[in-house]
Amino acid sequence: MNRHLTGAELDLLVDGEGLVEIRPELEAHLIACQQCAASMVPSLHLKRLTAEAGLRYHPSPDFARRILAVTAPRQTRRYWLPVFATAAACLLLAVLFFTTRKPAPQQALSRELLDQHIAMLSARSQPQILSSNKHVVRPWFQGKLPFTFNTPDTLPPETELIGANLSYLQGKPVGDLIFKIRQHYVSVFLSQRDSSSVLEPPKGDAGFHIRAASTPHLDVIAVSDVVNPDLDALLASITAAQDP
Amino acid sequence: MKVSEFSHAHTSAFDDLALPLCPSLYNLACWLTRNPSEAEDLVQETYAKALRGFGSFQTGTNFKAWIFRILRNCFLSSRSGLAATRTISLDESPGAVDTPDPEPSPEMQLILRCQREQVQAALEQLSPDFVEVLILCDVEEMKYRDIADVLSIPAGTVMSRLSRARAALRRALLANHAQGQSR
């Protein structure tokens, strides 16, 4: 690893999380890099303090007795239980049938994309870097992403760059460029392309459109409520900018 | 097994799993509602709903995540929960720096000197979205996948939200410290 750990990667280590594939690499870097190791100390300290400070409120003994009373009456009315148990078993089987089927990878990706886009749209949300200047936005990602990308010199008509976020899709860091087409906001996620798989654009949902494109090194996905031709034009300008 | 024995075992199983979690549920409820009386109502409603729905709980899955999700859903449908969802922000970290500082910065030094009371004051200033993810991760020591289950969001979003919540907590600590210095 030839870069420093990001804040989120430090969080993974502090929380004892991380996929089996990436955790050894992060730990190896931590051992070798004094700077990242030093950054880990306050993170660990803050986590311990948050654990202490967060455990602040304790229920009174009287309240605990009230909770016991919530469960107590159930023990007295049992004559209808066989009917209920049969109905509950049928319901459970039906629920199991529908819930144990894992969502398809495309569906999961679609949910993540929409969640990130809607979070960006929320009332008080501002991009982590707020600038319409591509020479400010692009360098902001240095050291935060394990890849790089170009931002287009010329955008389609009525399209402007608003800023960017560092986000995560399926556990991987991605560049999230925020554009505005007329009054519509667009999130464009740029991720390092996995050469072993072909990007299949997930379907849109809840009135949002999702369009995708690829270059030899990048997968680019755009999410917005703007019409598809506008999204495609923006994607085309971004993918064209990746050509040397 | 007779019906009465079965029902007793059913309730007993619920009690065994749910009652030890009362302090944790009450603690999160207080952080979310910021009102002890509302928190008590919220926990009581959670227990009533959990008991009614216990038949649908799958043995072997995470009961703690299951009952915390019920608490959160009860909160979101409550008056204070609805008010919170209208005003909270999921991302309030403009300009947040996501790379480690080259040397121990004043921020890092300040964090190392922080006390529990200062962190409590800073937590009080965060939005419910940020507080709940910090409580679930740091106080309840839940794994990301269980937090994702409680909050009904993808695991990747848990990572983003935690990262932003911690950045917001650091900013609040710094701001409170600066305010204290200027007095």
C-alpha cells in the first residue's frame, strides 16, 4: 500500500471490522507507517471515551418493574394459543419465503446508490468539498482513493459541477461527484473497475434513474431524477475525459 | 408439552433474551428522545411490540439487533421521531479532512486530553442519526452488519455514516473547547 490510510479505514481497524481480504493489508500498513499508527491513537481514545460517555442514562428500578408488567399478562391467556401458533407458523413460513431470498447484487447496489443519493439531497447536506472548479475538486481526492480519474473540461449544456464526497459502495471507496442539471441534482460515482466482472447498470427506483458506463479502468454510475438523455450526456462527457 | 407449559416457555424465552437489554434500550431511547419520560414510553412500547412479534423472531439470529430495530421504528413513528427526521442531516461534514495528519495536531492532542463529560456534551449536539450509529457501534459494540440491520441501511452506508459521525463529534469537541477558551 503506497498511501496513508483514510479515516474510514482507520475506523475499520478501530472497530475491529474489515473484510478478511483487506484487513491484513491495512494492519501491515499500520505496522510500517508511523504516521498512520500515530493517527490511530486518538481514534482509539475517542472510541473508548464515546463508549463511556454514551452509557449515560439508566432506568429506575420502578421502570424496570413496569417493563416486567408488560410481559406478565401474557402468561394468563393461553387457551387460544394452538390456533395462534398455527397461524403464526404459516405467517412465519410466508415471511421466511420472502425474506430469506437474498436481494440480487444489482438490487443491493441499487439500494446503496439511492441511499447515498438521497442522503446527498437531504436538507442540510453539503458536499464534503464544495466547489465548481474541477482543479479544486479532483486534487481533493488525492490520498483518499486508491485510483485517479479526470474531470471533463466541458460539461453538457445547463450542467454544472457542485462538489464532491468521498463515499463507499459495497465496502469500497468511490469518488462521488455532485452535478446540477438545471434544478436536478446528479450523483456520479466513480469506482475502480474490477477487470473480472462486467458492470451491469442496476435499475432505478422510487422515481430515480440510474445509468452506468465503463472505461478500461473505471466504472461510472449516475443517479438522478433528471431524464435519461441528460444523464447519458453527462456520463459520455465524463467517460470521454478519461481517454488520454 | 401442555399448552400452558409451552406458553410459559415462550414468555420465559422472551424474558431471558429481552429483559437484560432494558438498560441498553433505555439508554439509546434517552439519547434519541432527549426526554426521560418519552424514553420510558418508547421502551415500553418496544417491549409490547417485541412480545407480540416474538413469534416471528428467528431463533439463531441476532435478537439484540431485532429488538433495537423495533425501538428505532417506534421512535421514527413517534412525534419526536417524525420531528427529527424532518430536520436531521445525514451529511453535515463540509470540508471534512479524511487523511491522517502528518504530525500530532492540536486536534489530536485535544482529543487525547478529553474527558467523558466533554464527549457527552459534544454527543448532545449531534443529530439523532449520528448519535444512534455511535451508540450502537461504540457503546453496544455491534458489528457493522448488525448496525445495518438495525438502521435498515446497507453496510457501506454504516461505514460512511460512522465516519461522518466521528468527524462531527471531533468538530463539536473542538468547537466547545474553543468556546471555553474564549470565555
